[in-house]
Amino acid sequence: MPPDNDTLAATDAPLLPIHRQPGFLSFLLSRLAAVFAMQIQAIVVAWQVYDITRDAMSLAYVGLAQFLPMVILLLPAGDVVDRFPRKRILQLSWAVQGICSALLLLLAQANHGSVIEFYAVLALFGCARAFTGPTLQSMLPNIVPRTQLAQAIALNSSIMKVAVISGPLLGGVLYAMGGGSLAYAVCLGCFIVALALLVLVPVRYVEKAKVLESTAWKRFSAGIRYIRYQPIILGAISLDLFAVLLGGVVALLPIYAQEVLHVGPEGLGALRSAIAVGALLMGLYLGVRGIKRRAGHVMFAAVAVFGLANLVFAFSTLFWVSMIAMLVAGAADMISVYVRTTVIQLATPDEMRGRVNAVNMLFIGSSNELGEFRAGSMAAGFGVVPAAVIGGVGTLAVVGLWMRLFPTLCRVDRFDDAR
């Protein structure tokens, strides 16, 4: 991967505190602005499409229009991320997403009552997102020193939770104030801010690129082959895949709020927020203190706590107990994300990061989508409480099994051991 013009030799940079590393705060703020735009747009476009059609299936197509192009393009995107300057790819990706916000703004102003054009714009948005994810994951190790990568990942993850928590709320307020036009205009402004801040980010820690495979297929599949023969990476990615696939209860929250806890839409919002707040608080703590030893054991313990918290939620009929369970689940999930992401980044050579992160994002996206399907279908077949209980027990079983299948991952002590 050829470096940008602003690439500097890693050895020339003094080891400064993470917040003073050149470009790190600009990178965080630029990503925060882009995530705000995506969160606002997601809530507004879903509301507007449903407002036009009054058909629940139209919401399914909103998700599908974005998800399918992203899944199809993720592996080729990972190859592109490893072959070309990552900062340029991110700029182009955010620029396309900004264009999509501008197109949605025009559609909102046209107000012609058709949603086909919305789906077409969302498909283009999904194509751009396929390049955004692997690029963002691969860029952070190029911005901060290796010794500060874990701290940077924790701060980055926790700051993004701010947008995840407040973005949908802001989107609803903007839609109420000025309809889709105002909301999409704000999204476009956020992408412009993100692009402007990204200009200030120097790419300073880039390893010399090696000769890539000769054919496109070999390049695309190189990430899968690399993960297959690296037990630390394979174990970390697959642990998250099956833990979320089996243990997630987010899809069941509306049923629990209405039929078990009897708290209404306000309670549902509080339960969703509790997960994000727990993750935010834990991310801030990890950004300051971090994990120094026994990283592998800590990750497995965190996933186990995630499963136990979901079990408590499954059996709870008290709202405050359910809130605490969701708060703990969010915090435990943040620990798992923090350790897993750091281990994967440190165990992957720079010239492979785009393709490995593309596979990782493919697994994450699939686990979220399939996890919601698993929860919903089991709730329909067995009832909501048994579905949640089976998921929590399944997560604990996965933890025990993975500790036996991937002892190398379990034995990771300091993060540098991942190499």
C-alpha cells in the first residue's frame, strides 16, 4: 500500500500522550461527525419511508437495500484498502455518503410519494459503507504508535457511543422541526465537517507494502486464508460471531418492554440506552486505565458476563433489574470489543489489515443480522423468555468451548503477545 504524501517515518515521532498525538483528535472528531450523520440519517429515512408507505415491509427493505451491497463489496473493499492510500479511500467513501445525503434531501423536497428512489440511494450508501468500515479499522494503527493502540481503540469506541446514543434522538428532533429536508441537510453538513477534519490527520505509521497476490481472487481471499491459519484472530472473530448470534437480546426488547416489564415505549428507549451507556462508561474507563495483563482471560470473562447479564434480563420481571442487566451487558460487550479489536490489529501485518478487517466486519454484520433473526424466530416458536434464556446459555457454552478450541487466544497476556 503506497503511503500518503503526509506519511512520516514512525521513528521520527516522539511518544506523546494519546490526546496529543498529531491527528488523533481530528480523526476522532471527523469520525464522530460522520457517525452522527449516519445515525441521524438511519432514523429519519426509516421514519420517512414508513410515513410514505405505512407498510412494515418497507422498513425491512430499508435495511436490506443497505446491507446487501455492503456484504457483497466488503471483500473487494478490503483488497482496495490494502492497495491504495487509506486516507484517500475514506475521503472518497465519506464524499459518496455525503452525496447520498444530498440526494435524500432532494427527494424529501420533491415529496412525490414513491420510495423506489430512496432504496436506490440507500443501496449507493451501502456500497460506500463497505469501504468505510475496513478503512476506519485499518487507519487507526497508522495514526497512533503501536504502544498506544489499545488506549486509542478504547477512546475511539467510547466516543462513537456518544453518536450512537444521541444521534437517533437528534434525528427525531430534526424531523419534528423541519421534516426530512432539515435532517438530511444536517447529515450533509456533518459529512462535510468530517471531510474537512480528515485533511488534518497525518498517516504516520505505515509499514512497507509487500508484493500482493497476482490475481484479484487471490487478493480477495487472502484475508480469509490468513485468518484461517491464525488461531488468535480466528478465535477472537468467531467468539464474537457466535456470542452475538446466540446471546443478543436487542431484537426482543420491544416484546419485553410491552409484555413482560409493562413499561411502554419510554421504557424500551431506556433499555436500549442502558446498553449504550454501559458501553460508553466502560470505554472511557478503558481509555484511561486499560488492560495491562491477562488480556485473553479478560476477554473470555467479559463474554461470559455478557451471557450472564442476558440471562438475568431473560428472567427479570422488574424494570430496574432489567436496566442494570442491560447496563452490565453493554459494559461487558465493550471490554470484549476492546480486547478483540486490539488483538486483531496487533496480530495482523499492516499490508493485510484491510482484508482482515473486511472479513471481521462481514462476520460482525452477519452476526447482528442473523442474531436478530435467531431471537425473533425462537421467540415466535418457543416464547420470548425461553428464546432469551437459550441465547444466554448458548453464549456461556460458546465461551467454555472456545477456551478449549483456542488456548493460544486464552493465553494472551500483554497485547503485544498477539504478534
